[in-house]
Amino acid sequence: MEAYFEFNIRCDDDVREQLIAELADEDYEGFIETDSGFSAYILSSFFKREVFEQVLVKYEIDPNAVAQNHIEQQNWNAQWEAGYEPIIIDDNVIVKAPFHQNEKEYPYELLIQPKNTFGTGHHETTQLMLRLMLQVNIDGKKVFDYGSGTGVLAIMASKMNADSVFAIDIDDWSTENISENTQLNGVENIVFKQGDLNIVKPQEFDVILANINKNILLFSFPQLSDLSAANGDLLISGFYESDLNDLKQAALLSGFHLQQHITQKDWCAASFKKM
């Protein structure tokens, strides 16, 4: 059986998702987030050191500082699954992989195939968004998930009885991943398209979800305002608490009024109303 290589990469949170996405395009099959970065896994026959080092240097990471381990394939699944735990949100939501067994029932159960751990519920911003969603009336509403990733928020909206959910993301891997995850969860009212805000036709959404990053949010507020219904809800995350004031002021210029914000570690999520 062929072995895997494991690479333990230290990086800042603001580049982790982009770095994982680039490695995924180079045949890396699994990623596990850590407090200092993430671990990446690839079959030894697919590994190309020159390409790997080029990606690291692009993000100003010293290849010589990356620890490398050799893992036999027969140990791969057990090791990977053992390090991947379900996420429970306020005893109302459980985000789990198909191989997890429930110890109890929860009002909302989200099945996410863990190909990339951002969007599986493990990142603080995903957990914060799920907490905010629990406080919003989504029943019968038209929902837009901007930057859907694995589709975890879109799936949550569907399970909260949204009338329809439209989701977009610019990453290639999202297309296959969100399709797989919607099937796993048995939801049928999610439409996904690959692309940015420019592919969204003029329309109004009752609820907009955007777990992205500060700079994209600042740039996107005017377009999101055009897509928001009067008195619509906008839930955002992907930024630090120290960035909230900048986002609050920019959102206000587009007609969004801050309702509340919540934090986890240094990360922040906020809810707005379109006035």
C-alpha cells in the first residue's frame, strides 16, 4: 500500500484558506486545522517538492521550517478520523462527518464530508455564524450564502426551513464538495453557482450570509445592499473583533445597521438589518 506524506505548516489565519485551496489543487487530499496553522496530506507518488516549496514561498513560509512525516496508508483513515471531532453549537447544532456516531439527538444535524476543514464547523467563524443563524427567523425566507465553501451555512439555512437558498463561491473545489454535502443532508432547495457577486442576477434576499474576510466584506457591502430586501438580515464573519468598527461604518454607508456582535477567541461575527 502506498504511503502518505504529512506536512505540518505554521501560518497566519488570514492566509490559511488560500494556502489550503492551492495545495488542494496540487493533489493534497486532506487538511486538519491546528492552533498554529494546519496539517496537509498527500500520497507520496503525487508529491512534487519543487511545486510544494513554490507554494510555501509564495506565502512567505520557509520550506525548511515545515515538519514532514511519513504515514502508512493503512493508518491514514484511523489517524485522520481520530483527529476530527464533531462540533456542537449551544446544544442546538451538531456538525459531524458521516463516520461519526451520535451520542444524543440535536435539533439540527449537519453532515459535512471533511475534505477541507475550513467550512466543517471547526473554525471559530463558522461556529459564530451558526450561532447567529439560530437567532434569525429563516423559516420561509429567501437566503443567499456568499462564499459558501462546503455549504455548511447553506445547509443549515435549508434545515431551518428556508424557502430557497442560493450559494456562490469562487473556488473550484466548492462545486463538488457542496454537491456532495447537500446530498448527504438530503436538502433539495439549494442552488449553487461558481463565481463572484457579479454572477448574481438582480433580486432581493431576506437573509444574506457572508463568512469571508474583512477586505472582501468592505468591497462587497454596496452590492450586498442591492441584493438585500428591506428589513433584511445580513450576517457576517471572517474578521477579528478589532475590525468590527471599520465594518460597522462601511456597512452603514450601504444601509446596514448593526444589531449585535458575538466573539470567540479573537474572531467576531455580526448581524445587521437593512434599513
